[in-house]
Amino acid sequence: MDFDLSEEHRMLRSTLREFVEAEVAPRARHVDETGEFPWESLNALAKLGMLGLNIPEEYGGGGADALSAAILIEELGRGCGSLALIVAAHLGLACGPLAAFGTEAQKKRWLVPMARGKTLGCLGLTETGAGSDLRAVRTSAVRQGDEWVINGDKMWLTNGAEAGVVLLLCRTGERFSHLIVPANTPGLGFGPPEKKMGLHGSHTYAVALEDVHVPVENLLGAEGRGLQQTLQVLDGGRIGIAALSLGLAQAAFDAARTYAGTRKAFGQPLAEHQAIAFMLADMAVDIEAARWLVYRAAWLRDCGRPYTREASIAKLFATEMAERVARNALQVHGGYGYSQEYPVERIYRDARLMTIGEGTSEMQRLVIARLL
């Protein structure tokens, strides 16, 4: 077994780290405090080709693998959780389904501009009465001649009002299907951004759909296979959220280690006190274990091997690890950690979503248990 990253992966990580330190991390506090959508950083990422990194080259992407995408989200997460979530949702939940299930015409029309960073995408699954239980989805799409007519509502659409393309899971008869809906389609109405605990720069929306008409050719994939397609998409999305959690944890650990090395108590740096040193050691172990779980799940996907269980394991461990590491990093800072002056306060709030989004920890345990 070879646990070294390839030269290509190392170069990608190095490029991203320089970009994040120069362009992303300095703006993270401003994004969090103002809730400003980070268009400037997204446009810079688009110029680097990162908004279509793992999309095939013939559709405007970089043709990179799943491990590269995980490294991208991890490094962005170290600088700004909001930006990382925006990119993870765009790449994994919007570009991913189009690349996997789209027709040639759909890919050329929708995927190419998304991969080139000309427009963002989003995926609408959750509803007021349908979260983990997607079979409870009630938004309907009824075929009328050469059109689908959609009625219903969705919640928690990441990138919703900022996106140019919305993919919706709808009930088509007794089963479910995905439909591609341009964001400017009449009858599609977004509410204001949700007021959230963290990730303030990543906007999340409720959307109402009233007699939304789209052509029949906007059906994505096979009619009636929407649920199966969604589960496949979420497998990949879980690697993305695990990678984001890894980046948040690394940022929290880096902040705690720096603070513990400079802050003195009882005449010596905090890091020289055994209680703090052991906390830092536990953080390092947690992060290292999570990193290899995430990378292995991505590697299995790249190999074309089954990875559902491994994606859930990585997502479960990495997200719970990130919350634990962020909590301990805040504790190392003491009272200062509770202040917005230091980044661990923001990281702690951002990390809290990770055990909920893209399948809760409880759902991951259920998936893992079923596959034992």
C-alpha cells in the first residue's frame, strides 16, 4: 500500500493552500459577520478552474479525481467554512448529478457553464415534512403534453437564490424523479436566507414552486429513479462534507497550537502544561485518523469500487471529530475562545452543521449498520 499523495495531488494542495491563506482566510471573519456571499473568492476559484475541478474536460471541467475534489474542499474549509460549503454543494450536489445522469444535450447546456464557474448550481431535496425520510417528499411534477408542471415547496437549498440551475427531487406519480429547473423560471420563488447558527456566508433558502413549467427534456436521468439517483449523489456528497469537516478541524487545531505556544500561564506556555499538551495530542490523532478515512473513501470511488459504507464511516467520524476538536480548541483558548476576536468561535459554530447536513450522524450509523 502507498499512502503518499501523488505529485499532482501535492501540487494541487500547495496551490490551494497558498490561495486560501492569501485570498480566503483573511476574508473569513468579514463573511461571517456580514453574511456577505463570497463572490470575489468564487470568481477567483473559477479562474483557477476549481469550480469544475472533477468534471470531465469535455464539459468544461478539470478532469480531476474524487481525491482531488476532497483536497479542494478540505483546504477551503481551513480558510472559510462558508466558501467550502458553497463549493461542495455546487460540485457534489449539482455538477455531480448532471455529470452522472445527464444527457449529452443537458451536459452541454447546463454542466459546461457550471464547471467553468459561469453559474452556480444547487440541489433541492428537503421539505418541511421530509428530511432524512426522502420518501415523504410531496413536491409533485405532473406531465402535461411536452412539459412538466411542478408544485410544492423545498427547504435548506444551499446556494439557492445565487444559483442559476436548480435540481429538484419531485414525486412523479408513485415514484420520484429529478428535474432541471432554471432559477429564473416563473413560479419559482425563494424566501430570504435562513438565519443560522454558523456558515453565514453560505446562504440557505426555502423555495416555493407554484405551477412551474419546464420542458420534458429537463428530466434528469431515468423517470422514477430519482430516489436511487439521490442516494448515489449523497454518497459522494458525504465525502465532501467529511473533507470540509477535516479542514475545519485542522484550522481549529492550528489556532489552538499557536495560541498554546504563545500564551503563558503559571510562568510557562500553555503547551508545556500536560493537560493542554494531551488535548493537542488527542486533536492531532483525531485529525490524522479522519484524514485517512476521507482519502480512502475518495480513493475507492476513484477506483470504481463500492464506497457507500466507507463514505458514511468517513462522514460520521470526520464530522463528529470536527465538532470535538473545535470544542477543545475553544477550551484551549479559555475565555478568549468565546470571543469573536479569535477564529475558533466561528469554526465551532460552522462545524456544528456537519453532523446534520448530507445525512445526520444517526442516519450514517443506520447506513453502516445495514452494511455490516
